[in-house]
Amino acid sequence: MSETISDVKKYNFIIHEFFHGFSLHIGAAILTLFVFTEGFSKSFVSVAWMIPVFPIVAFLFILLFGHYDPRRGGSIALVGVGLSSVFSLSVAYEVLITNSLHGGFEESSRVWFSGQTYAFEFGTYIDSLGALLLLVVGLVSFLVIVFSTSYMHDEGDRQVRYFAEITLFVAVMLGLLIANSFLLMFIFWELVGVCSYLLIGFWYEKPSAASAAKKAFLVTRVGDVFLLLGLVILFNTFGTLRYSELFSDPTLLADHSDELKWATLCIFGGAVGKSAQFPLHFWLPDAMEGPTTVSALIHSSTMVKAGVFLVARSYPLIVHSPDTAIYIAVTGTVTAFVAASMAMVMNDIKRVLAYSTISQLGYMFLGLGTGAWTVWHATHEGVEVHAQGYMAGLFHLMNHAFFKALLFLGSGAVIHAVHTQDMREMGGLRKSMPITSTTMGLGVLSISGFPLLSGFWSKDEILEAVHHNGEYDSTFSLLWWMALLTAAMTAFYMTRMWFMTFSGPEERYVETMAQSKDHSDTGNWILRKDKIEVHAHEAPYVMTVPLMILGTLAVFSGLSLVLGDGFGARVYYGSHHGEGGMIQWGIINHILLSPLTHLSVAVGMSGMFLGVLFYRRGPDGKSAFSADFVSENAITKPFHTFLINRLYMSKFFNWFGMRTWDTFARACDWFDLNVIDGVVNGVANLSQVFSHRVRKINSGFTGHYASLTVGGLGAIVLLTRIIMPFMGWSL
Amino acid sequence: MIDPINYLIFSSVLLMIGAYGVIKNKNAIVVLMSVEIMLTAANINFIGFSSYYHDLSGQVVALFVTAIAAAEVAIGLAILLSLFEQRDTIELDLLNRLRW
């Protein structure tokens, strides 16, 4: 007996050791796999299929064995996602740094099943676009999971579910990036939707979280229907959905520009749903109901970037349809503008960031749409062109992933420390959370477009591309103005967020009316000052180290534009003539000396300056100007109310839904109850009444049966022998 | 030679009498006897046409019918006996439980 117990102890000890010494194991596993893969392939691109396999295996392991893990599945998630990150980064290194594909692509495919006319193939398709996204997703998802192991610590056994879901989420997103056909990508696309549903509704016992999850799922579903429609059009037109076959023949594509117009519009519809663009944007702020780490993952790399990726992936199709290109650009700009305006009035720190994400995604779509239009226009004129908008949009995607993950994880650390999401209840956290406040400050500067930080380069590239197109089409001039204004608003609301959270005194006094001590005798009230103390403390290293890494990236990732061959020499569409050398001085000169840059920097800085004026709280807890007059002034109050109610969009959709679909549903219900049920019940009633009458024949008297038999015989004889011959009938 | 119409008329009348007895009588034994009359009517047809066509198979069938009728009566009387033991009556008007 004693032997068994010691055995169990030993067993537990082994498991314990295994999971606690996991860092060693990660290292060993990575090394082994590295040697292994190096041995049989010499190239990570050719084993890209392994990237999503690791997290999927980890997902299964967490489901089965997560409860044995002292981190409740966190270690397994770290190993699985860590390995796939290593592979993703290696692929990105090969493609983007060593330029192993030379601007082309590498595809590998297997037949899964085949019918008479169509074989469903699955495989990988890696080009510079996919490699860029792999870099972003691989890096950010691993950092988010490291962060989660600490952030989700209080959740106990529910962490198993969390880690299982988030690992699957990462897996399907990576699968989406390396899929080699639209169909396979659509499968992963839907899986991403399911995982986001599960994660947003992680605290499903909260009604708001449950309804937010439903909302996210249903709203993105609207886009998914469009996407499927677009794929059907593509398949009907070209008979294939594989990227390599679809994109191989530009003249064939150009001949079918009408079909392509509708197909790309529908595909962009899918992107609108997934990336929360204007008419379908309202699910994203509600998706904040999930854990903050999930928001960071969704917003920075995983879910919403899928839409941008989709548009960039279908670029060879979009460039044949100028209408789609302009529609994408306009949608992006409107979204960027509207979302930025709403971000200026939100008080929930995560909602500010959510609207900021929507706005920045709008920026990316603006860049992509602009680039597509440029390519179409140049092809029309018969010249080759480098689609600056394409490069700028994807460049912004990468930079945004880093600084938005940083901002979200930072806000997660803040929420973890102060246990509230309302920025009005924060303030004065700068002293107690130095690392978080500094890194988030870098993120804020970066997204606001502070010169030489990453957001500055990409935003400027997008603005320049749009302005350049304005010479040919005045629509783009308008878009440029709106985008410029959006840049100012971005700087303003980001500054506002940072100062509301971190500036001001650590201790604040709130004046309240209270009953005095002798209230029962005199009925006097006194003005009491309540002290609000900040009990926040800096987050543990597991949480701050990812912040520091992301902070570094947020500052320096923009430099990839000008270092080495430059970002544009790897991720481009059309033709690219880059200069050699370590640093692209031409681009630096071009950007730094351009009056457009000076204008956008001036606009951004003025937005930041306004934010500082209104929201920087001094040691006395007061800002230089009070922001209250905006919400109370007669002129601006309607705007403020309009924005703080989020343009009444949700309300409008509710009202619209009640008016249209609800009425329709009621009509269906009436029809079902009265007509369909009426027929069924009527038939049943009729036969019941009839049989009630007829069963009286079964009297139970033998004589009745006998007489019926004889009478029946007589009737048959009468019929066959007398009536039928008389009428001339025959049997 | 007797005209077959006479057999037919006779057997029809006998069948009607039997049927009337089955329908009208309340006593189960009398009903059984009426059934025997109906079978006899059928037998008369068999035998009559057998002699008309000089073919003996009709008479063979009549013998079979008689034998089977005897067996049937044996079973019927046995049923009536057990019925009488259980219900103390063989009045058919009182035995009408198998109805709607």
C-alpha cells in the first residue's frame, strides 16, 4: 500500500518537474526540431505546413491533460505556440531577409478528396505577404500567451479552457495565412470566427459577454456570406480557387473584369465583416467583454488582420476592378474617420483602443484600395508601377500589430492593477507602474505618428500614396483630407487615454456630501473629502517583458522601411526598383523633406498638444483646460451625445431589426400557427370525427356482422350481375 | 335427368334459410346449426353438378366439406363450452364485449 502512494507521489513529482522545467524542454524541443528540419529540407518554407500543426496538437493536449499542468495548460500552450512562432519567424526570415523566393511564391499541395470535375487540394502558399503576416502573428501571439499565463492566473481551472481556445485561435489564424486556395482559407476563416466567439464569450455567465460573443459571431457572419458569394462567383468564372492558378494569367483576369468586380466586392464584404469596417464595425467594441489578452490578440494580429490579409491576397483580382479599389479606399477612410471620432469620447480604456483599432484598420484599407487603384490606372496608361498603397497598407499592418498589441497588453496590466476599465477612475499610475506607463507611452507616440517612430513612417506612406492618387482622381483628394484629420484625432485620443490613465497625483480627493456627526440632532450636512488612494503596483516580469519587447518593436519596426533593401523591396505589388545599400537614404530624404510629411507631423502634433492641454493632470489633479465644456456647451453637446452613443448604430440596427425582421418573423409565426398547423390539425380532426361515427359499425353483436357480410355479398352480386350488365360496363 | 336449375334454387333457398338463422338467432348452438345448413347448401350444389357432369370430384369435395364441417363444429362446441363455464351464458346478445 505504502508503495503505491509513493509511486503516485513520484508520478506527480515527475509531472510537476516536467511542467516547471518546461523552459528547458522548449529549448531542447526547438533544437531537436531545428536539426530535424534542417536535415531533411534546408528550407523552412517547404515545411510551412508544420506551423499550424504545433498549436493544433497543443490544443488537443491541453484539452486532455491541461488539468495536470500547474499552469492549467499554459505550459503546453507556450510550447505549441512557441514552436510555431519559431517556424513562422524562420519562414519570415527566409522570405523577407534572405529573399529566398525572389518576389515569387512557393506552393505545395496534396489532394484531399476528388470528385469527377473538381479535386479539393490543400497545401501551403508562401509569398512575401504570407511571410509578413506570419512574422506578425507568430511574434505577437507568443508574447500574448506569455502575458496570459500571468494575466489569467486568477481564473483557476478555467484557464484550461482559455488556453485551449486561444491556442486553437492562433492555429487557425496561422493556417489561414498559409492556405493555398480561397476555399481552404475560407475554412480557416470560419474557424477563426468560431474561436473568437468562444473567447469573447469566455466569461459566458456574464450576460453582456454572452451577447457580445453572439453579436461578434452574427455580424461577421454577414460578411462571411458575402465572402462565400464572392468565392462562388470566382469558381463559376474561372473554375478554380487556387491562388497560383487564379493569379497566373492576368490577361484572362482582365477579360473578366465584370465578374471580377462583383467577386472582389463580395470578397471585400467578407473583409468588412471580419475587420470591422464601417457598416459592420459595431461588434468590435463589444468584443471587449472577453479577457484583455484576447482583445490584444484579436486587435493586433489575429482576427481583424485576416480581413486586411484577404484584401491583400486578392490584390491580383482587385487591380482589375477600379470600382472595388475606390470602394475599399472610401470605406476605409469613412471607417477611420468615424471610429476615431468615437474614440475621442469613450471613457472605457479598452473601448478607446477598440475604436482606435477600427480606425487604423480603415487606414490600412485606405492604403490597399489606393494602391489597387494606382495599379489599375497605370495599367490603363500602359506603364508599370510600384503600388505604394499596397506596401504602405501592409507596412502599417505590421507596425500597428506591434503597437496595438503593446497598448492592449499595457491596458491589460493597468486593468489587472486597478480592477476597473473606466479611465475616469484611474490616474496617477505613472509612479506606481513605471514600465507599463513608459512602454504604453511609446506605443501612444508611435500610433500618433511622432517622427521617426514606427507609426510615423507607415502613416506617412499611406498619406503620400493617397495624395499622389489625388492628382488623377479628385475622390482621393477628399480622402486625403479626411485621413489627415483622422491622424490629428488619433493623436488626440491616444494622448487623452495616456494622460487620463497615468498622469495626475497618486492620491486624489473626491468631495461628497455626508451627514455630520450630530446629524440626528441638527440635521446638518458636511462636505467631506474622500481620499482615493492608488493601490496599483507594477505587473510581474512575465507581463512587463512582453511589453518591453513590443515597446522596442513599436519604436523601431518602422525603420525596416529604410534598412537594408527596405520593406518595399520585399512586400510589393507591381514592379519595384530598389537601390542597394545598408540604408535607403533616398527614401529617408524623400520622406523627411516632403512638405506632406511636415504637414502630417504638424497636424499630429497639434492633436497631441490639444490632448495634453485638456487631459494632462498636474499634481493638484487639474488639467490646464477642462474638457467638460465640450460635453456641456450648447453647440458641441449634440455632437458629444451623438458620438458617445456610438452614432446610434446599434440602436438603429435594433430598431431596424424590430421593424423588418421581427415583423416578418411574426408573419411567419402566424402563418405557421394558423395555416400549416391548421392543415395538420384539420386533417386530424376530420378523421377523428369521421372515425367516431364509423366505429359504431363494430357493435359486437354477431348477428350484425353476419348480416353485413350477407348484405355485402348481396350488394356485390347486385352490382356485378345486374347493374353492370345493364349499364354496359364490364370488369 | 333433373334440370340443374332445381339444384340451384333449392340450394339458394337453403342458404338463405341458413343465413337467416345465423343472423336472427340468439343462441350460439342454433347459430352453429344454421352454419351447418349453409354448408349443406353448398354441398348440394357440388353433388348436383357432380351428377350432372358425371364427374366424381364434386362428390369428393362434398365429403371434404362434411369432414371439415364436423371438425369445425367440434371446435365451435368446445369454445361454447368454455364460454359457458366462464360467462354462464351462450346468448350472443350478451357476448358483445369486442366492440368499439
